[in-house]
Amino acid sequence: MRLPQAAHYIDADGWCREAKRIPSPNCDSRPENTPIDLLVIHNISLPPGQFGGPFIVDLFTNRLDCDHHPFFDQLRSLHVSSHFLIRRDGLLIQFVSADQRAWHAGLSSFSGKPRCNDFSIGIEIEGTDFEPFTDRQYDVLVSLTKALCRRYPLSSVMGHEHIAPVRKTDPGPFFDWARYRQALLDDAASAQSGCRNLLFPSDRPPAQTPDGECGTQESIQAKG
């Protein structure tokens, strides 16, 4: 039997009280008067398919030893981050205040607006396109989503694959969008948080790749 997930809280400076804070230098200010209305779900594992090591944190804090593994060689020039990372065991790490712009989306667009980093919050879930995520990760993701909805005017939640089609595939086919959505709907607290009004990928027609917005490169992109 799983223990209930304690509620998360986002403070006035955009930091989650329950998260382990590891500040990343890979961030900057959002454009003035830009509503933060999009939540973007990613997956990540470094090296690919391996979990629990220090390498994701090292990448987001510019400390990755690119000689440690052959895959890391392609990451040498990258300066990337995400607001949050949810580990396999549910540990929540925050790298960037949600008030600031993290460099997680790269070349992207949503609803005709380019540069999704400007108006989005990025959540990385430790995992791959090829295996299920853990119960604990869903629990934390749902609680964090509710906290973010209480703090920001979020209106949509999409995967990286939906804002950068062709170029990106995460969070992938094993991310259970229906489970995530239903967990938000089932909780009475979601009505107060505004989560029940979120637009999900299934609510939109299939994405079209805008000319000039998204290429075919599969590697992680720096600030877009």
C-alpha cells in the first residue's frame, strides 16, 4: 500500500518547499509581462537507460565530465536545465525558480507561439521512451502540478514531443497521460488549484511542425 503524497507548495519566489534545491546557472529572466501558462513534461536518463547516477544534476549545473561515457561527448557544448527533476524514487529536485526561464524546451512552439521557454515550466521525469514510469513519480508529479496550478495561470500541459514534434519524442509512449489526468480530476483539491481546466494533448488536433521552428536533430537543445 502506497502512502499518500504530501501536498507540495510553491513559495512567492517560485521555489517548491518540498524539493531539494540545486541551483543551475542555466537560466535567465522571462520576457516582461509574459504569463506562465504552459507545463512541459520531459523524460531524461544519463547515460541513456541508466538511472540514479549524478549525471543529470551534473549536466544541469555545467559539471558533467564528458569523458566519463561515450554518449556524453555530444553534450560538451550544451547549457541546459529544467525547473524540476523527479527521480525514480520520487525525489524532487528543483534547479530553477519557476518565476525564471529554464533552458529546457529548445526550438519549440505552442499554439502559434515560438520559444516555449519564455512561458513554460519544465518537469523532467527520470526515465526513457521504452519503459513505464514509477508510481511514486506519478504521485509527485500530480502533487507538484497542483501546486504549480495554484501559483501560476497554467492553462495547458504538453509533452516535449508536442511542442517540438519530429525533433523530440519525450515523455514517450510509456507516459500514461490518462492516469496523470485522472489523478488530477479525482482529487477535490484540483478544483481549487485550477488543474481541472488544463488542456491536455488529447484535447488538441495532431501537432503540425511549423516551418523553421523544429528541425530533425535529436540531441538535447540549449536555450531556444
